[in-house]
Amino acid sequence: MQKTVIVCVTNDLSTDQRVHKTCLTLQKCGYWVIEIGRILPESLPLERPYFVLRKKLKFRKGPLFYAEYNIRLFFYLLFTKVDLIFANDLDTLPAAFLASKLRNKRLIYDTHEYFTETPELIHRPFTQAVWKAFENFIFPKLTDIITVNDSIAKLYGDKYNKILHVSRNIPSKKNIKSKITKLDIGIPQSTKIILYQGAVNVGRGLEWILEAMPLIENTILLIIGNGDIRQKLQTQTKKLKIEEKVIFLGAIETNRLQEYTLLADIGLCLLEAKGLSYYYSLPNRVFDYIKAGVPILASRFPEIANIVETYKTGILIEHYEPSYLAEVINKMLISEKDIASFEKAVKELCWENEEKVLLGVVKK
């Protein structure tokens, strides 16, 4: 009889590239995959080659959301046929861990960030303390742990005396041909595109870029994604009177996102040092830009810098004054990119290489 894995996530699944790739890899291991998350009024429709369950919850955020999600997830895991529970990030771990213990089922934990040091928690000491209590209780008892880069693996490894397996969040090497043109999103073919793709949340440097846009000619800032500060950024755009230079496209489903990435001339990965989670992060958009052959403008944070410098795929900066940003961007827009460097990076950086780590853990 085919074994079942339940993959647990707190988001709406539609833009989570890592978990989608994980599910496909678990299918390769012979599992019947159930991916469980939540659904929101604005959630995009999904087409997946595995079973997807998105629960409608009463609360959207805050302590009540996490409590409701974990309670409902726990009872689902308690009474559903399952052989392997795959928990993504600390906000799914309480329910997944308790259910795995009560049912004597294997648990794999994939931590995508240094959760207790995210910007959303570092200035909320009580909430941070609650999540740290969960982590301190559960983490030492885990046996199979995966994470997204060496720095986070070392942080957790040193703290809990654990070995973490590193599988970076890199797209597959499958080529994607874009059916989208600049004209399809209302941009003349001669206009350059500065692209940000990902969660539109605090600490992503988007406010800095908006301030620089008046100094950048014949260029559009394209923001793909939704998040907590989207409305704030739209208000800032109006105050700066640059509405004609900024497009907020909203969330794009994972399978279509790369088509839009291919249109860009510069890809943004600017982060503020708001906690260790951001400082040691390695966002998947870095690899999305590389796959699309898009030069990267990025913060000089350790993991990001390692990739950009190793493969010569962009520019690293450490300060973000509008005039300086505009100067760097204007130079990038007229510079020839090193095509050979991108070809080398694309060949070496692919999910087909990274998933070997995940396959090893699952088949252990």
C-alpha cells in the first residue's frame, strides 16, 4: 500500500515555491502527498499534481490565527491516515510534533528561516518568548531537520547541538519560455524593468527604491507579491508622484512567476538588518533572478553575497541613500551582463542538485 505524507504550511500555498518543490520530491519517493495550508479570499487558484487541502480559518493573523491553525491541524493529523509528517517552519511544528508523538509517526522538520529572529518578532518580546518556548521544547527532540543555508544550519546546530541538512531553495533547471511581453503589463518594449518579487513585507528595502525612482529615467519598478506593507508603499508612491513609474502586480502563481522574471533588467534583493533571520537569509528570488539571467542588486549579507560574488551575477551594496541607489541602478542598466557567469551559475544552481539532500533524508 502506498505511504502517505502530509506536508504542513500556514500560508495559502499558491506562491510557496519551496514547499511545492518539496511535494514533487516526496512524490518521487513514492508517497501519496497531501499538502495542507489555508485559503484566503484573495488566494489564487491552484493546479497541483498532488492533493491540496486549504482550510478556511476564522482568524487571519496574530495569536488566535496560530492557535486556530495548530488546533485544526493537530486534529487533522490525529485522525487522517499518515506515515510521514512534514512540518514547514516553527508555526506548524507544535501540532505536527504532538501528533507525531501520539501516533508514533515519523516527523521531518524544514525550517526556512531563523524563525524567532524574524522582524515580526524581534520587537515583540512576549510573542517572541512564546515561540522560543515552543522551539526550545521541541527542537532538541527532533531527529530529521532540514534548512535553507549553511548559516542558519550553524545557528541552530550550535544552539541545540544538532546536525541540520542544507537544501537551498533553488528553482529546477527546466527551461521556461515566457508568453508574457512588456506590452501585456502596459510597459513599452523600450522601457527598462526593475523587479521585486516576493512577500511585500517590512524590511525588504522597497521604500528605499521608491525614493530613488524619480532619479531613474525610462524605467518601471515592478513589484510582484502581496504583504503587510503593500498599501503603505502605494501611499508612498502617490506622495512621491511616481504612479506612472511603479506597477503593483500582486501575487503571481508559482508556475507563472518565472515568465515575468524573464522580463526584468534588474532584480532586487535588498534587506534591512532586522534580526538574524534576515541577516543570514538566502531568498529564493536570488536564484530566480539568476535562472532568468537578470543581474541582481542585493544587500551585502553573508549568504546572498556568497552567491552573487561567487558567480558574478550582480552588485552588492551596504548603504541605501536614494541618490546612491539611483546611481548604481543607472550604471547597471547600461552595463553589459556577463552571460558566461550566468550560464555557469544556472548549470550549477538547480533544484535537481539540492533535492538530493532532501531525498537522502526522506529515504534514510
